[in-house]
Amino acid sequence: MLQADPSGFSSFWGQLAVALMLLVVVIMLWRRFLNQRNK
């Protein structure tokens, strides 16, 4: 799955997917933190 791609296209999309997943996790944790603080 982690094969060297000469064009670097798949690696770019792989990094983009990881960045999006991290962003979603951060947003979920941030909203949960705000909800706990508002109570």
C-alpha cells in the first residue's frame, strides 16, 4: 500500500486524506470541549 510513486500523485492524495481525517478529529474534539465547558 505504501509504494513509491514516481509522480507523487498518490502520496499527495494520501497526505490530503490524512490531513482531512485529522482536521475532522480536531473539530469533533473541539466541539465536545466547548459543549462540556458550556454546561
